[in-house]
Amino acid sequence: MSVSTAASAQSICAHLPVLGRDVTVPLVTGGEVAYAALDYAASAPALQRVWDDVAAYAPYYGSVHRGAGYLSQLSTDLFENARGTVAEFLDCREADQVIFTRSTTDSLNLLARALPADCQVFVFETEHHASLLPWQDARVTYLNAPRTPRQAVETLERALADRDPHGPALVCVTGASNVTGELWPVRELAAAAHAHGARIVLDAAQLAPHHPVSVQELDVDWVAFSGHKLYAPFGSGVLAGRADWLVAAEPYLAGGGASRKVTRREDGGVAVQWHENAARHEAGSPNVIGAYSIASACKALTEAGFDSLVARERHLIAEVREGLAEVPEVRILSLFGDDAPRVGVISFVVDGWNSSHFAAALSAEYGIGVRDGLFCAHPLVRTLLGSAPQTQGECGAPEAAPGEKSLNAIRVSFGAGTPDEHVDRFVKAVKELVRDGAKWQYRTEEGRCVPAV
């Protein structure tokens, strides 16, 4: 990386500061250290700008679509303008709907409820559980894990060629793996789906925070993502895309806001006319602050420029991968190989170490927060590890002897706002732990490895 590029990368980090950057945590070995949040793939810290925007709006909070008062009208405008900001961020088609949900999981469950009768769903076993599990009421075909992007497309094409060409079908695919960080060939998969009369939904939970997502360029029918991975607070998500299946489906939740007109029938029952816009699936008082925070994050990322964000992230990815490659005991998990393009998500195992023990030592002795386990993608991680489901052992004992298969993995993830120092400290800590071992004793408590008192 050139001096000018490095300076630009540091500038991006400075211009997109995140909450928690000044938090210090105690170490079991004594003293305190600035917390290194390297678990962005689970939940990214909120951008300071997003938090400031929400704080500025909070005194003007009012219920939307309900009141004639000034604050209600202001909140309604804010909520609907947020919808427009998200549509622009995703480069949606003019007729697409943007529905605010609770999360990616909620978005995909909503779409699953809106599937036409007898719809067949195709999903790779490599998906996060949020996109793997919602389709169980439909006819689901689970596709084996591909080992190259081209194999992914060919696997899907073969599966679609065998389906009933006259019935509805949906393909669900991730944009970037929450385990390996690898980018999937979304545009090619969308072309294959459409060539066989199927539609496609993109799980962009791990893609949208790191790369631009264009509904039109990728030619996907729907996109789902979560606010808490896009540097916004918890509790908000988005489902955006074609309106026809959504309008034809019964409301996801029945209640106020989704209903346009409610009357009593002569038989004593109730007749309902439901909205045909996004409100149809947004019953109840909506999460205005959640929608506004997502819109704020979309604006911040757009203004920072994804070209610069991607360049900085590639620098961090290279630092981590090169550092881990210097440790023979470390094996990085990958489907598509070392040269595959990826986002800042890297999973690995350490020969002879219990992954929970290793992650606990990183936290307790170095102030570094990572994730360990199967990352809500059990079939994928077990495929990568070559292991069957087993009971986790005590954290003080090796998970697997040298040469034996690991039971779970460690994941480090980062993005906008991650300082170089956090990545440097992580690489140094991995090397020290493998070379010298943990400095503290650990025990298992309620299934988690924790420092012994």
C-alpha cells in the first residue's frame, strides 16, 4: 500500500468513527486496554454520525401516520424519507417496495410468508440460518456447498433445470459469507435463476456494509439486510424489491397500519381492506428511529465512498491473512480459495486449541473481541471443518489433538472505523498465544469459556 493510499485509508477511518472507540476494558493480567471490537460480522458498532442523528431527532419523536400534530407529521416525513434513502442506496427499481422490518431474519421470514402457493425454493447449505431456515413451509431444495463460484452457478442451473417450469420458484443466496467473507457470484446466479423462470432474493447482511449493492445491476428481485450490521443500532432491517408477491400475500402481521378500511359485516364478523403498499406488512407503530438510523448509515457510507472503504478493507484483510499465514498452527477456512474476493470476515482454527478457549484468552488477556462457534451457519462450518456435530469439551483442554478435526472455529471481522492498531494487536496476540500459551487459567461456565477467578 502506497503512502498516499495508506493516508487515505486512515482518513476514512477518522471520518467514520464508531461508538465504543474510547472504551477501555480490564485485563485479567492487570491494567486496562482500549477494547478492540473485531466482531463486526455479528454486530458492527454504530457510527458516531448515526448516533448523533438519532439523538438530534429524539426530542421531536412522534407516532407516524397517526396524528395531525407537528411532531407526528415531522416523524411521518422522516420515516417515509428514510424509505426513499434506502431505495436510493440499493438502486431499487421505480416500482420496488421498501419494507422496514426488525432484521434480515425478519425480512426473509416475511418473504417466506408471501411465497405463492406451491413455490419451490432453492438454497445452498452454505447460507446463514437466517436465509437457510425460513422456507421450511415451502418445497425446499438444499444445494451442496460449491467449491468455486462457477460451480455454484452450475449447481444452481442443474437444480433449476429439473424443476417444474410452470410453477413459481425462488432462489435465496448470500452476497458475502458470514463465515469466510467470500463474495458470491450474485449477478451470475440471478441470470441463471431468471433464465429458468425463477426469482432470486439476496441476503445482503454481510455485503451491504462493505460493498455497494445495486438491485438493478445485480438484477435481483429482493434484497434483505440488517441495520445492526450496517453501523446502525439494533432492531431494524429492510426487505426491498418487487411488489407483486408482497401485495398478493396476506399481511405479515394483522393490525393497525396494515389495514386501509375495516367494517363490520352483517354476520357479525369484520371485513378488512389491506393496504397495497409497504404499509401492508408494517402493522403496528413502526420503528421510526430504526428506519431513520438505517437511512443515516446509508448516507454516511455513500458519502464516504465505497471505493475508499473497499480499498481500506482490503488493506486490513491482507494484514490479517498475511499475519495468520506466518503461524503454521493456524488454518484459515475457505470455500473458494485464497484468491477469492472477500469482505473483512475471516474464520480460522488453531491446531491443538479449543476455539472457545482461544477466543476467551484474546478477550481476557488482550482486550480483543472476536466470535467463536459455528456462527449460525452450522452446515457450512462443519463442511469446512470436515467434522460432524459433537459436544464441546472443557475449555481448558484442547478441542482436538494435533492433526485431529476441530469442532468449531474462531472468527475475526472488521470494517469502517476499525483502527490499524486493533488489527495489529490481534495478529500479535494470535502469535503470542500459539507460541507461549495462555497466561491465565480458564473454566467452562454455562457452556462458555471464561477466566477462572
